[in-house]
Amino acid sequence: MRVTEITPRREEIAENGWALGRLPISVASEWNEFAKHWEDLPADRYVLRSHGTTRHRRIGHLLARGGTGAGVTMERAPHGAFFQSAEINSVYGGHARTFAPITAETYDNICFRSALEHDLGLVRRLEGDAPTWRITVHMIRILATGDETSAPAPEGRHSDGHDYVIMHLINREHCAGGVSRVYRKGAGRPEAETTLTEPMQTIVIDDRLMEHEVTPISPSGGPRAVRDMMIVDFDRE
């Protein structure tokens, strides 16, 4: 995959607090190899079936430093725990969660790097040349089998406590549901409602202004529903 155009548009995010778009996939063989990395995600041990979901996950950390153009560097940061306050995440917040790290093979994958470079460039155009951005990458697979449903976000409508959150669809198989909604904080009705169906369809939100949710998935046209996402959090230092 190569990112050959910039989408979603910066102007939409700056004006509305969110935007929808898609990153083009230009080399299918590279993309297929990248998508296979979601076959190797350990179960999220913090999520129980009683929570209404089956989730697998890896997490990674990076730091982006520098000024403009070629002076910007993006490097892996030490692996560590992921923390959200109970006010932000009423289901899992209030304590540090430790997830399996993203593998070296994924970090080195050209599609992974290309997507992150796109995302960082977009955030930098929105916010200017911050000296450092902390980047957290979540590789997430949601599964549902038989008559069950599985909620991608058991906490429901929420914000994540970051500056920006960028959500990329990697894969969707035999899925009903999985409708994404974006709300302005305090508003009753969503400003956007869409179902991501194509690889690298993307939602970008200013997490300081907006909230989001995803409806449960269930199997349709096959025995198992699969929804794979790459979620990228940006925090300015």
C-alpha cells in the first residue's frame, strides 16, 4: 500500500471536529500481507463475554519528534501499560491495562508505516509543529459467532481522552451491524452515522470535542463475524 492522496480532508476536521474518508490501497499484495497481522492478536483478557463482546488486541507506542518536513522522526517507544480514567471509560477505566505488544514485523510493515505517516502528517497540519506527539496504536479484532452479538465498544458512547483518534477499518467479514456514530459532546443526535465496509475507510475525530460509539456486530452470511480495526491515538506533549 502507498498513500497517494490525503483523505480525510484537514479542513473538514478543523471545521467540524470530525471527518470521514479513505486511504487508497495501491498495491494489493502488500495490503493482504499487512491484513494477515490481525490473525495473530491475543485475546483481550480484560473483556469478558458477560460484557457482550469478544475482543483480541495488540498495542504499540511511538514518539514523533521534530520540526518541519524531513526533520520529523517517528520512532518506537518502550512498551507500557494503557491507562484511561474511570471518568473517560466507565467499564475499563481507573487502572492500567497491559496488552501484548505489536510485533516487530508489524512495525516494519510498509503499510503500517505508511498509514502512520499519513496520520501524523494530518495531525501536524491541524495542530502545527508540536515538538513531540505520543502515538498509541491499537490493533483490534472483534468476533461474533452463532446467535451472539459482540460490541466493539462495550462502554457505549464515549471519548477516549486523547487529542485525536483516527480509526481505520482493516477487514470486515460476514458482519451485520458495526455502525459508527460520531457526536458532538453534549449533543443528543449524531453528526455522522456510517458503516465502514471497505479497507482503510477512516474516521478522524478531535477527541476533545467529539464522542463516538459503534453498534454491536453479528454474523451475516457466514458462521463468524469479523471486524478488524487499527485505531491510532495522538497526544500532544
